[in-house]
Amino acid sequence: MTRDFLLSLMNANPLEDRPTMPEIRKRYVIETFYEVGREIQVAKALQMDYRTVSEILRKEKLLPPEPGDDADTPLFPNNGSDRMDPPVE
């Protein structure tokens, strides 16, 4: 019963529409980071290397860049909708 159920779920989506393992790993890292808030805790919870977790979070701009790596790019770019910082006229 379980095998047939799993096969029916897999066959419901065409092969090219299924997420890849790196996409699944990235999704788990991001969701866990939103829950726990620290990359070291994410690495422990998912039993992953800390450097891999940090790299994924930096690529997604959830962590500040390392010194020398696009240091001029702001972590949260100003999009003009900040209520605390009204536009200057």
C-alpha cells in the first residue's frame, strides 16, 4: 500500500518538474533558518556542514556578505518603501 501510494505521488509530477536535491537542500536550510535564526543551529539541526549552510544563506542574501565578497551590495536594499525613513524632498 505505501509503495503504491509513493509511486502515485511521484508519477503525478513529470520528471522535469520535480525539484533537484540542491533545491530541496536550499529550501530546508532557508526554512530552518527562519525558525531558529542562526546558521550554526541550522547546521546542527540538519546535520550539515556549517560552511555549506553559510554559503546557501549568503547566496540568498539572508546573511551579510563576507568581507571582500560584494561588500558594497546592501543586505536589504532600499526600495523606497521604508516607513521609518521618509523620502527627502
